[in-house]
Amino acid sequence: MFTPKYPTPDTAPPPAAPAPAANSLATTNPAPAPVPQTPARPTVQLTPGTVVALVGGGTAVVLVVGAVLVSLLLAVAITGVSVALVAVVLRLLLKDLHNR
């Protein structure tokens, strides 16, 4: 069931026949097709309203990304301080335990 089945010469499909040449006597190349001209891209015109919108959007993105980064840094700092306090308390408890 899982062994590969290889085609035998009598079950293999026949090889594809080569395409016949249209005119084997003609050796000249046909003329290239003309390249269609693409229309020129329209120029972007910035109005004062779009400039204000772009500046406002960029400012909003910078403020949001800055707030996220500051909050992540604050979370890391608070975690570090709390781990340090736990370490100091555990050290004091263990020291007190060994003294008694």
C-alpha cells in the first residue's frame, strides 16, 4: 500500500512531440510591438488642510508610541524594585533564621 509505483514503459505517457516551426526558411525577426505609453503620474498637491492633518497624525503616532514605551520602561523598573525588595526581605529572614 505504501510502496511507490513506478510507471512501466507500457503505462508511461508518450513523450510530447516538438512544436512544428511556422516557417523554417524565414530567418528575419518580426518587428517588435510598440510599447504603450503609460500616462504620467499625477502630481500630489498639498493643501493647508492636508498638511495640518499629516502633522497632527504624525504627532499623535509619536505621542502614542512614546506613551507605550514609557509605560513598558516603568513596568520593568517597578518589577526590578519589587524583586530587589523581596530579595532583601528574604535575606533578612534567612539571616534571622540562622542566628536563632
